[in-house]
Amino acid sequence: MYLKTLHLQQFRNYQEQWVDFLAPKTILVGNNAQGKSNLLEAVELLATLRSHRSTRDRDLVREGELMSKVSATLERQTGITDLSLTLRRNGRRTVALNSENIRRQMDFLGILNAVQFSSLDLDLVRGGPDQRRTWLDTLLIQLEPVYAHILQQYNQVLRQRNALLKKIQSSDEQSSEELTVWNEQLVSAGIRVIRRRSRAIALLAPVAANWHESISGSTEVLQVKYAPNVVTADEHLDELQQAFIEKISSRAIAEQHQGTTLVGPHRDEVELTINQTPARAYGSQGQQRTLVLALKLAELKLIEEVVGESPLLLLDDVLAELDLHRQNQLLDAIQDRFQTLITTTHLGSFDAQWLKASQILHVQAGEIASG
Amino acid sequence: MALHILKRPETEIQALAQALIDAKQQVGLCSVCFHLSAEPVCEICRNTNRDDHTICVVSDSRDVIALEKTREYHGKYHVLGGVISPMDGIGPEQLTIQSLVRRVSQQKPKEIILAISPSVEGETTTLYLGQLLKPFTRVTRIAFGLPVGGDLEYADEVTLARALEGRRELD
Ligand SMILES: Nc1ncnc2c1ncn2[C@@H]1O[C@H](COP(=O)(O)OP(=O)(O)OP(=O)(O)O)[C@@H](O)[C@H]1O
Ligand SMILES: [Mg+2]
Ligand SMILES: [Zn+2]
């Protein structure tokens, strides 16, 4: 797939900006705080309806404005699509395809695919389990857009069940018929999440391990393993259901005591190990970077395989942070197959050959000039 | 509507305001089914031509109005007055569920149709009622293929009529 144009209106520090992408690689160069990451964020939003930097739409709307719009023209094998996302300071966002409003955000997802890779992604290794869940969920949304709905339903059940547990906690109620029903809801919504996460990791793990082997020169073995909160011996639906229900009843007293849900995929983990050692504890920054790079390359390949077209790659500052060997590994892997947007403060660290083949855009104070 | 009203002469607005206040005072809830009604018992409950053996349970009076428009349903209704939602402090006690159980145990209907929106809260309410009512009688639910996040209110009449035909046993 190829992103032909991007149009930002009142988005972050942009007032009104058109961008035409003229080469498979675009380098956005500029000083700090000029709007390079903001542009990548706009593309990320069109792909996932999420931003890894912000959870509130009001932050995305240009200061002093009420509304913001991000639009793009995307070329895919199936044809050309106009996408647009309208964000509001106060109010719900809306999305449109070819100027027609789409009621379900789910139908908007999966049109544009992109893999985001920034220096923040080191948190995948260093951060807590929630970082890895968010990463996996964002990937899943692109692999199967219906997952956005599945996840939202699970989170809604979770919030409701937590509210009920709080109420039970403060009222000393013994058992509750209502809780039984919320348990059933937690199990059925939770199982949909668990099965998809498990499937995605099963597909991703070998690809990531391969990349890791080739980048590290086969001295290290990367293992990516899904460690669900509800564990079963086999993947069978009945088994999983049974295990889930049993775990809920085994934690019933603790849950009522703490007034919160202790069982379910909101407590899942994705374990990353290198040579059998947890990656967080293992190795240098460089080694952790290799790991994240392998994960990102695996994401690219997986989306390409499942979607049938190559996703965009958004490289925010990371290229300069990689040593030459890893830079070349990455560039070799993407070649011209993946349209790539790259941000940097200096062109100096780029290969000359590479610079020649790329479109270079200068970003300054929310304005873009080609040069 | 507010803008439209503001353009009218003041006397007219006063008359309208009074009419709205009267309406609010007069319209109460039917003591049997909790549908909006000016009388103690609503027109649908009083209508002897309607089938007493079926009760269709909905969350809101608007759903009754939507289902009535289909002219496909000839039984009685029961309006819950919402759905179970702990976050909003709404449990079974806040809804008209006790009255429903009383009604069912006394009237012994042949079928109860649950027609509640498929949101997380609606689904929970459906499951809860299913467990509660199954000992008394046959419980079915409307199998509506409404869009995600869609409410009964917005379903067109054809969709609803088809949904009524395709209702299925609650398991
Ligand atoms: N809602 C907003 N309205 C106006 N300006 C904003 C808004 N949100 C962010 N900004 C501004 O955008 C700038 C940051 O842009 P961005 O993160 O894209 O920088 P960058 O070019 O990637 O810099 P760096 O090289 O440091 O990563 C900041 O000056 C910030 O004040
Ligand atoms: Mg930046
Ligand atoms: Zn009535």
C-alpha cells in the first residue's frame, strides 16, 4: 500500500499542511519540537485510531482550536481510498471513507496499515506488562479489525464488574446473582481476547526469533511467549472456559476483599527472553534495541502476510540510534517494499545512496518545505 | 428545537411551557407494564384483543413504540426502565424486575420475549432475566442482527419484524 497524500488541519502544531509523498522513503528532518513526530502520529492514528503518545483527543487538537482533521489518500491493490479522521476538543471523533461517514470505527481500521517504531519502544522490554499488552493489542487491531470491538467489550465488562465488586465490598453482601452473570460475561468476552492474543503470538514468535538470530549473528536465541493470566493445558474452548471459571471462583474471596477483578486477560503478560533469561534483566541497551528491532520487523512481515499488502513503516528517531550494522539490517529488510517515513534531526548519519533515493522534507514550526 | 421556540412570541412560549408541564404531570407509568401512560393502566394492557400469554420485555418505553410500529406483535409488554449497569448504580433492584417476576408467577404467560439491545449491559440484563424467568416459562430472545452499538430504537420496522419472527430460545 502507498500513502499518496496527507492533509493535516489544526492537528498538533500544524495549522494547515498538505504533504505529497513522492518516493517510497521520506525523510523528515528538523530541529527538536518542530512537528516531525506529530506527522508520524497522524499516520499512526489513521492506521490504528490510537496514538502511542496520547489517549485524549483534546491533546491532538491544535491549541486554541475546537476541531482537527487528518485526511489521507491511500493507494492499495484494490483501489484508491480517501480516509479522514475528525477529532474534537469536546466530543466524539468521527471517521469517513471516501467522504462517507462510517458509523463503526471497526470498519475504518484495516484500510491503512502501519508499524510504528520509536525510541519509546524500548519500553516494550523495560516497561511493565501493560506496555506489552498494548503493543500486542495494537498489532491485533491491524491484523483483525474486529478485535477493536472485542477488546472494547471486554474492557466494558471489566469496568462494570469492578464497579459491582466495589459495591459488594462496601455492602458486605455475601453472594450475588448479578455477579454470577458478570462472571459469565467476563469469561465469554475474555476468551475472545485470549484466543486472539495467543494466535497472534504463535504467528509472530518464530518470525521475530528469525530476525533476532540474523541481526545478532545467531549468538542469541529470542523467545516470545504468551503468558496468559488464565492458563490451560490445551487451547480447546471448553478447557479454557473451565479454567477461567475455576480461577474466578478460586479468587472470589480476594476479589470481593479488594473490590477489583483479579482474573482475566487484563493481567496477561508477553514474556521476552534471550537465551532463557528475561530480556529486561539481560544485556545492554544495544541488545535490547536488537530485540525491539526484531519485534518490529516481525510485525511488518506478519501484517504483510495477513493483510496481503506491505504496511507503512514509521521510524521515529530510531534510525540514528542504531549502529551501522543494525541500520543496514533494517534497510535491507524494508528495501523499497515498505513505504517508510523517517524522522531525524540530522541527515549526517544516513547512507549517501539512501539519501539520494529518498524524498527529503524539512519540518519547521509546524510547516513543511521540500528541499 | 430550542432555537425554533425562541423565535415565537412570548405568549405562545408560555402556553407551550404550561402544556409541557401538564403533560409531564399527567403522563405517568402504567402500573402493570411500566409503559408511559396517562391512565393508571395503559392502553395496551387494557386491550382485551391482545394476547395475554406473551410478554415482551424491553428496557425503555421507546422500544415499545418501535415494536408497535411493526404491527407484528400482539402480546403484552414489560418495560424495565433501563439495563443493569453497576457503573451507573443500576442493579436489578433499580429496574422493574421484581414486578416482572410477580407478574409472571401470577399470570403464567406461555412465552417471554426478551428484546433488549445487544450492548454489554443489555446482554447482561438478558442473561440475568433468562436465569430468573426460565423456571417459570419459556424464554426467548429476539435474534436481531442490529449493528454494533445500534439500539432497538433505531432499527427500522422491517428489521424488527424480521427479528420477531426469528427469535430463539435463550440457552
Ligand atoms: N495540541 C497542540 N497544539 C499546538 N502545538 C502542539 C500541540 N501538541 C503538541 N504541540 C507542539 O508540537 C511540538 C512537538 O512536536 P513533535 O513532537 O512533532 O516534535 P519533533 O519535531 O518530533 O521533535 P523531536 O526531534 O524533539 O522529537 C511541540 O512544540 C509542542 O508544543
Ligand atoms: Mg519527535
Ligand atoms: Zn401497561
